Amino acid sequence: MAERKLILVTNDDGLGARGIAALTEAMLPLGEVVVVAPSEAQSGMSQAITVKHPLRVRQAALNGCISYAINGTPTDCVKLAFNQLLVRKPDLLVSGINHGSNSSTSVLYSGTLGAALEGAVNGIPSIGFSLLSYDQRADLEAAQYYAGRIAAAVLKEGLPKYTCLNVNVPEGKPDEIKGARICRQTRGHWQEEFDRRTDPAGREYYWLTGKYFNSEPDAEDTDEWALHNNYVAVVPLHTDLTSFSTLEKIKNWKV
Amino acid sequence: MAERKLILVTNDDGLGARGIAALTEAMLPLGEVVVVAPSEAQSGMSQAITVKHPLRVRQAALNGCISYAINGTPTDCVKLAFNQLLVRKPDLLVSGINHGSNSSTSVLYSGTLGAALEGAVNGIPSIGFSLLSYDQRADLEAAQYYAGRIAAAVLKEGLPKYTCLNVNVPEGKPDEIKGARICRQTRGHWQEEFDRRTDPAGREYYWLTGKYFNSEPDAEDTDEWALHNNYVAVVPLHTDLTSFSTLEKIKNWKV
């Protein structure tokens, strides 16, 4: 009998978030599920690793799966899972379901995708899932449905080495969504609008806020276009940041 | 008379590090320099942003330049500089000089390069500089020399939009190094070796440590090869993580 698939589940909203409970549930029919996730919310942590303080592992429970909570980043969770907590390398890593979009350049700041990229660095097929709503009561049904379908496809077909998928899903029911589109990352950026306040002692402080600007709103092959048109957006990412077109342009620089 | 170039200097080792003093000094002949850097060390912070606590700005002094210390990540520093602290967008962003290599996939975890990628996202020509030594007394002379030369080249030639340079420099004097090579990011990964200890209360904890494995040690077009052969390695990076080859392979998936 073939060994059951081993699936590692993590996230950046922490082990107590609704998104990871929904994702774990969607993975149960596909194999043996182990959860290794941050004990606290780790939004915006990108692919950060913890070097200043030691990491602690606490056994936990989620949907009856072997589960661990870590006082670190999503990437710390993946590293600890691969090196210490799992009996073997998993067949699949899934991260999320994040509460809030990680499309376009948001992927650069996302802890959810940081974990998926860490899986990719280590040669494990990996997927980050995010829901287009920050509402803690948001309807996760479509995200959960597509998580199951896309994870099953990756388990069956595999992914090229050093790549992962960035999946964003509109809120709602599965039949309210037009389907999934394979896309590229939209060009765009966040325009910061720091909220400047004064504390009771009279000292200034800033909260980071901002608005997203899409540099190519009409490009139909992008994830932003897909999401605006009520599709699930699936973007394959890789961990090689080399700009080969720039390399060609600057290769004769004398520095 | 042409306006002087405006250069933003940041890092991830914090405003008190020797590397940022050396980098600031190297920039002074090239334009007006403003320093916005973390107040404390932020190694391994990748492109993380701070959403859990507010940011505070403290005026400081470094080499006679207008300087600010921020209780946040390198990327926070760049965002605050662009949005609140600089009178106009800078002509160049430089980050470093990091104490320790950021070649190959280390770029994914590096706060130094997180800041440079944040500059690139915002369309600012940006460069991250790192020295191949963690020794706090390391000889920064070659790194400082090449920082000046490469920054001057970028100010003169520009960089394609949404790209930055990742520059790693061997330790030593400029004339001990063979020159600079334009390279691609080496394929490789860190093999974690968590250091498992027991605290005085009998509870286990882990320190993250590891060894780097190069998957293509003989590839002469890579940054690792350049550094092993005593060259400065210059890798152009971009912020589009899309794997276009994977996109082609999976575009007909029915999910």
C-alpha cells in the first residue's frame, strides 16, 4: 500500500485563526496533516527568521491533527518542522488561509507567502492561500473549496523545483466564483499613508497604513485583474530573484 | 546648477553598526546623504513591515548627515523615509554595509536586501552591500571602495525600474580583490541545524543555526563562484517573483 501523503500546514495569522482551521480541514481528505504555526499573529513578516531570541515549541491541537505552536515567524515554523518536528519531508506545504489579500507585490511582505517560499527553497511543493477579506467573520467557503482542489492538483501533478503557488480567493460561496486563472504577479506598489499621532506623554508616533496602486489595471494576465473579475488567482512564484534582463544590460559595466 | 543627488542610506544592523558609518562615508562625495536606519539590529528581517506596534522616529547623527533612528525594520525605515522624512524621492537608496554575506538565497531572509527591494518596488535605484565577514572588527575598506564605485555607476547609468543590485564583497583591501563580476543568484539553501537546549526551568528551546549548501558550485556565472574566487559579486534583482516557465507548464490545469 502506498504511504499516505504528508502535508504540513502553517500560516501567519497564528494557530488560533479561523483560516488555518479551514485549511487544515480541507487537507484532511488528502493525507496525513501536521500543523506547525506561529502561536501569535505574524502578519507582514515576509520571509523573516528569528535570530535574536530562542524558539520554543508548544504542543497544541487543531482538528485532531498533530499540532505545534511556535513563538516565531512562519518561516521559523517551516524550518523547525523540516528539521525537528516532522518524521520526513512533507509531500506538500500549505500556508494560510490568510485573512486579507496577498496579490501583486503584497507577496513581498506576506508571512503566509514567506512560508510557502521557504518550502520552495527546500524543494517542497508549496502553496500560500489568502482570502480577499480582513473581516474575521468572512465567508471562507470558496477559499476552502479551492484550497482542496488546488492542493489535490499539486499532489498529483507536482510543481517544478524551487517554485510555489500564490493563490488568492474572493470571498463567498464556490458557485459565486467564475473559476481559477493561472496569472502573473501584477506590477504595483503600496502608497504609504502613515497615521501620525501623539501619545499621552506628548511624543509622536506613526501607524503604517497605505493604499495599493495597480500599475497595469487592464492587463488580463495578472492576478489583480483575475480577482477584480471574480476569479481565483493562481500565480506561480520562484525563489530566484535574479533579473536576467538587467543582467544583460549591465554586464559590461566597469566597476 | 544641477541639484545635488539625494542619497538615502539604511541598513539592518542598526544605526550604531560600523558598516553603515563606512557606507555613509563612501556616499558623501556623491551627493546629499540622509540616513534612516533601525535603532536596533534587525538581521534576518527580510522585507518585513511592522503592523503590531507604532513606529517612533528619533533624530540622530552619523558622519554629520541628517539621520533618523526608527524602532522598526529596514523596510519600515524606507517607507517612513519616502513618505515622511525626505523632502523628495531620493536618486539612490543604499543599504548596508551588512556584517555577513547575503549571497545566493540568503537574499530572501536579508533585512539589508529587504530595504533595497523596497526601494526597487518604489522605482528608486537601490543597492544592498554586504561584507563576507561577521567579525565586528572586519576590514571594511574594499567594501567601502566598491560601494562608492558601484553607487557612482548607478547614479550615472540608472537601473531598470523595479530592480536593485545585491553586492557582496570579500573582506580585505581593494587591491587584494580581482574586481567586480555581474552574476546571477546561486541556487542553494540553508540546512538548518537547530541548537536544542534546556533552560534553568527545565524547558526546551532552540537556537536557529545552519550551514549553507551550494547546489551548483561549479557555475561560473553565479555570485557564490565569484566570491569564492575573490571577486565582488553584483547580482541584479527584481521584485516580480512570477515563475514564467512554471506558468507555461501549469496554464492548462483545470482547478
